[in-house]
Amino acid sequence: MSDDGYCRLCGEAVRLGAIASEQRACCLNATTIAGVCPTHGPLGPHHVVDEPITTPDE
């Protein structure tokens, strides 16, 4: 995994690389894939953050 970004939804490190470059999710969706989360799959740039999420202690 890479420390270049984290999933905004779960905090997992996202994988960057060939699939997360200028690829599109499909021809009808113009959102660039910014990374791939092991839990949530391909993510757009709005779901990749610089630091992992933190959850308050329960």
C-alpha cells in the first residue's frame, strides 16, 4: 500500500498506480479514479484524503 492517500470513508491507505491514473470509471462517468481502496474499490478525487480519518474513542 501507499501513503499517498487514504480513503475518506474508512481511512484505509489507497493504492495508486496504473488503474488510478487517468482512467475513467466508465464512458458515462467523467470522474477520474484517484485511488483504489481495498474495501470500497475505485475512488474519485473527492474520496481520497491526505491523512487517515480518526474516530473518537468509544
